[in-house]
Amino acid sequence: MENDATTQLQASVIAACEEAFEHLTESHPHLDVTLTRLSDRIEVALSYEGDMAPAVGLDTIAKSASQSGVGGSGVLGGVDRIQYETQGKVAVTRLTKYISQGAPSR
């Protein structure tokens, strides 16, 4: 990845973590961040137990979508895909950045 793409991905992950911290509670104070490097992409999963709200709220995604466009300059402009799921009592938000040629991009 180019330096600019790396910097954007890093900024997006930091923004997502900061927003996820808002969902942590005294009874569920832990945020797990998992980085997975695959042949065509990098995935960052943010997971926590507690309320089942995604770690990145719809307001952040809407703001990012309105500010970005081709080249992605919004809050989450450094990622190509955002997914949410629940695994039992754990909410997971997965940020994906494609890194191989021909992969989907903004």
C-alpha cells in the first residue's frame, strides 16, 4: 500500500476505536481490536460485549459518505467496506481495506 493509503487506514481505525470507546460500560469495559492481513485485504475487527450497537454509528458512516467520494476523504475514507455482526453477546464491526489490484475501491 502507498503511504497515503496507509495513513488513511490508520486514521479510520483510530476514529472507529474512539467511537467504540463510547459504547464501553463499567460492566463491559473491554474493546478487542484484531488486525488480519489476507492476500487481498486488511481487516480490522472491533468487538466488545454490551449493548449491541455497532462500534461505528450510522451517523459516522453517513458523515463519512457525505464527505468522501472518489478517493475517500471522510472520517472512514481509509476503508473500503464496513460490516456489522453480533456473535452471541458480542458486537463486531469489521473495517476492510482492499490492497490488491482489481479489488473494489472507492
